Amino acid sequence: MNAYVTISTIYRTPPLIFGHRGAMAYAPMNTLPAFALAIQQGAHGIELDVHRSRDGHPVVIHDFTVDHTTDGSGLVTSMTLAELKALDAGAWFAPQFTGVRIPTLDEVFESIGRDVAVNVEIKAASDDSDGVEAIVAACIRRHAIAERVVLSSFNTVTLRRFRALMPEVPVGYLYAQEHPAPLEEDAFEAYHPFFQLITEQTVVAARDAGKLINAWTVNDPQEIAALARLGVHGIVTDAPDVAVEALSKLADRDPGMDANERE
């Protein structure tokens, strides 16, 4: 299976709803409870962030440091898996999540079942690699989950490096106002723009280029409906339940927009 076949299979009935770092409006981001809640709320997929621990494990956390979302301090990449697992990654959000831990990518794949798509973002501070692409590729292979994964990054060098390791997995280029728009020669299957950058022209240009568009991060029901009308393929949201309701109401008004139905 090549990357274009894979991405066509994942996005059979767009727009898909991806829980941004899980259902992070209601649970601590990038944790197993947040991912479980996103799926419970009706998300078709989850979006998450991956770093390499010092001893070579793919760990799921957004920031380059643990300071914001745990009771610890320091660079993620300077800590071993045991050191990261000793941290509390839930109490900062709410008392009922005290004791929640930073998950590994293996643990996430094991927990989500066989019907959930996964948008894996590799975090890259520079064009240099610490080997994170290789350990993510190995993890995807271990779990035989390639047909449900889209790999994304703000760093085009990271994307090309991953592409060389695992050409069957589609890649998407993340960009926002402070990041350059994708170049036509970049052979990526998807574009992942900040939602406010998306216009009808953006969608048409992507379609003409054979690219999919995943919009991030959208939480307002009217904006979600507007993006669905434009024809985006994926909607990344902090609140999957809000997106499910917005698309359901849109489908009620226009049966031709019943894109949220799972096959």
C-alpha cells in the first residue's frame, strides 16, 4: 500500500473529526484519558505529539519541556522514560486526574482500538534529528497501524526524513501565520494549515494538487460548519463533542453534507 492509497482509505467519508491532543478541553492533553474521551465523544481520530526520550522511547507530550503539563521540570529529550513516567501529568488540569502519566506512543496505539485514525505530529526543534523519526516508524510497524496513521510536522526536513523510512505512511505539512506555506515541489499528501488560513481558494488549490486539507484547531461550531462546507477533509478540535454536534446539525440542514457517518 502506498501513501496515496492509505490516505484515501483513511478519509473515505470526510470531514473526519480529530481530537486535538485528545479531548483536551475536558481532560489533560496528550494523556490516555483525553484520547479515550475523544473517542467516546465521537471523534474519528486523535491528534498527538511525539518526542524521543533520552533512552530512545517515543513519548507523547506536546511541549519540548515537561514544565507546563507535569509536576516536573526539564527538557523531554533529556529525560529517560522512567524519569518521565515518574511525573504527574494530570493534576495540573484537575484534581480527578491526579496520577495520570505521560504515555508512550505504544501505549496510545494499544489503547485506542482498531477503528481510530491517528495524526502523529513529530516535534522538531531544528533540522537535526535525534532519531525520533526512526523510533516512530518502528512503533507504527510494531502495531501494524500504518493504514490508519498520518504523520505531520511543522518541519519539512523531518517529514522528508520520515518519508524515506516509511513511504507507505502519508505525511502532512503543518503551517500557520508564522510558518511558510507549503511549496509545490513538496511531495506531501496533506496540508495541515491553521484554520483561519483556509479559504475557498485554498481548498480548490489543494484539490487541484491532489492534496488533502486538515484544519487545526477549530472549536467554534459555526467555524466548523463553514470549513465542512468548504470541503476540508479533517477538522482538529479540542472538543470533539462540539464538532460532532455541529456536523450533525449541518447534515440535518443539508443531507448531502452527511459526512460524519462512519462506514
